[in-house]
Amino acid sequence: MSIEISGPEEGLEITEFQKMALKGEGNPVERLSNGIRQWLPRFWRRPVTDTEVDALVSTAQRAATDPSSAEALLRASLVTAMISPRFLLRTEPDPSDAISSSIRALDGFEIATRLSFFLWGTTPDEELMEAAQRGDLDQIDGIRRHAARLLVDSRSRSLSREFATQWLRIRDLGERGPDQKIFPGIGKNLLKDMRTETIELFDHVLRNRRPIQELVDASYTFVNQRLSQHYGLAPVQGDKFRKVEIEDSRGGGLLSQGSILLATSTRQRTSPVLRGKWILEVLLDDPPPSPPPGAGTLPQPGEPGADLPLREQLEIHRREPACSICHRRMDALGFSLERFNAVGEYRQGEIDDRGELPDGTIISGVKDLSTTIAESDGFPRSLAKNLLTYALGRGVTDADARALLRLETRLKANPTIGDLIDEIVSLDAFRMRKVP
């Protein structure tokens, strides 16, 4: 495999970055050096030393196609800066005198990087770098203030596009289409629309500071013409997504969205087991244990019992003692979504969408299920835990879990996503790190 890059073409207009990077008086090397002091801290997300600037200038002089050309020197310096681990990796190097296994506070520039990649998915802006330089990010109040600023910026849509799709396990939805022989109308564009619907809901709840419970019990959703036709909703014209109210019987929120319903089905049919397992793991932070050895599976086509209704097959499966405890929870939750087929279409007629939880509670349909999840303690805990994992770029440790428990006690009733983020950026886990 090879990649060929051509350009830029001669005669292109000089960009604002080029003007900034090569402004000033003096020869090309002096102009390059002055420019590097302006842009390199943004690229490497921290202050740079004179030694680092001189080294980059020296490398650019050796690598440039024409060392007498300021533009050639700039191109060479940019390539060098961007292949550096300081640009490619989010490093947090410890001081040389740091004691192994000790806990150290991150400096302002490290905090700025964590904040920016958490909320924007990209490098800090100039205002955040200046805040780090002033020491604003050395205190919790300053971190919270700048987190709030980043959240109201349009770049925070990265949370909806990247975090939400990872948390809900629909990031690769476009590669997981259903069996085309059974669902011939489900193409790449519709799969993309389903994913966009989920992103739009999360972004609306985030940007309008709606309670997090609205993610699961909303009375509305976001659709375009193609998706509204697929769902059988009132017509919407064009590709643009619009907020529309949903009838109570269908329900709004994540649990009635095609992205979730498709991702928790097989390619051929619904799966109450997969749907129930997904709810426990993703929404309630209460994952079931792994299946015990010899737990068995449902009968395959042609095997005895394969022609029985799915509910009866699962009832037989639950009679096995090793399977009963977990399946009573999973199946009850999953059966509540049986009104929806494997691609999110609402099924009319006689559908048994009731489930009985181990404590005897009866859940009947998506509305009951949404209310049960919205009122649970597990839902805010799951969202907070996954947000922290995303913010740190690593799994949650036992110490982090204890901090999350304390976070839960501080949350007000019906918190917003912004409330969770406000608490997360205040945690020691976000502001400090353990020295290896």
C-alpha cells in the first residue's frame, strides 16, 4: 500500500496560519523561529523551551527542500512537530524527582488538555492555554468555570458524536446491518440516520440542560424524512433532522430508537436476551455474570424446539438452574421491547411485551421499562461511570469507584449531563495521577 500526496498548488492564497507563522522582519530562519514560538505550544499543548525551538529550527533547515525559502522551512518544521510524540500522544510526563507510586497534581496545561479532549475531542484553544498559564486551572473553581465554557461551545458536540455512541455501543452501527433477505430496505443511509437520531437526542439533552432521565423517557425524538417513513411517523420533509413528538404507545427516548433496537438484535430477529443484557450493562451498571459452563443455547433451525415461539424457547431455557437467575432479569427487560422488531419498526397486533422481574414487578412495554430505568439509581451511576472512563481515557479503578459513590451523594435530583461533568472534573481522579 502506498500513499501519494500532491500540492499545494502554486498560486493558492496564503492562509491565516501561514501569515502568523512567518510574520515579522528578518531572514527566513528568524521569521520561522519567531513563528514557532507562537504555534508550537498549541501543537504540543504546553509551553516550549528555547532549546526545543532551536532544535526544531535546526531540523527544519536540514529537512527543507529549499532552506532559503520561508515556506519550505515552515513545511519542514510542521512535519517535524506533528510526528513528535508530544503531538501524537497525550503525554503527562512526571518530574524527574517524582516519587514512584505517589500521587501528583497535574499542572494547568495537563488539565487543559484533559478538559479539551474530554469535552471537545481536540486540542485546547488559546483561551484555555492562557488560563493554564495564569494558573486558573490549578483550582477546582477555575476548572469548573472553564468546563462550563467549553460545554456551551458548539465543539462540545464531540461528546454526543463520540462519547454517546461509544457508551451506547452504536459507534459501528453502519457495519452491523441486518439480514438483507429479511429486511431489504435497511441500507447504509438509514443506518446512518438511526445513529444520528441518537446523537441528536443526546446533544439536545446536553445543550438544553435537560435532566438525564430524559434520555430514556423523552416524549420526542429527532428524525428526517427517511427515518420518519421507516418509523411510520408523521411525514417530515428533507434530510434535515427535526424534533418531533412521539405517541405514548411507541414511546420516545433511547429504548425506542432504531440504533439501539438494531444493535441489540441478531441480524435476523429480535433478541430479548441481548436487549436485556445491554440494558443491565449499559444503562443500569449491573452486568450479569458470564454464562456458566454448559449453559447451552437456544435451539438452532432444524433442532427440536426451534419452531416454538421465542418466549417459549426462553422459558424452557430458564428451567435450567444455572441459567434461571440471570435470565429472569435479562429476559424480563428484553421482552418489554418486543413491540419493536429487529430494525426498530413498531409492531401492531397482539404482541406479548410483558416481563416479570425477580422481585415480582411486572413491566409492560417500553413506557413501563423507560420509567423503571429513569427512576433507578443505576442509570445516573452508569452514565457518570462511563463519562469518567471517557474523560480519563482508561478504566475505572477501585479508588475511582469510591469517588463515584461520593459523587452520587452530591448530585441533586434529576441531574443534567452538565451536572455530572461538573462533578467529574472536580474529582481527584481527573486532576491528579499516580506516578508509576
